[in-house]
Amino acid sequence: MAARINRDLCTGCGQCVDTCPVEAISLDDEGVAVVDAELCVDCDKCVDVCPVEAISLD
């Protein structure tokens, strides 16, 4: 299952974008991270770097 972003917690810092090895995460027009589920490989790296724990793998 792809990583999920809690939009209420995401601060748009971009650390997950920089960390994703397959470029599955980007920031939308509102500056909130979004995950392309088709590209996500469930590596968990984004979860580890998120400073506000806004990302989970469910």
C-alpha cells in the first residue's frame, strides 16, 4: 500500500520529496505533499524523515 499523507499535519517542508527514491512524492499547489500511489514502492523512507509524522504506510 502506498504512503499516505495527513494533509492536516503536513507542513510542506519537502523532506519527503527529497528523500523518495522513486520520485513518487511532490508538493501540490497548496504546498502539501501528495503521493503517486502507482510509483510508491513502500520503502518507508518518507515516514522516517517526516518531522511532523504526517506520513504513514497503512
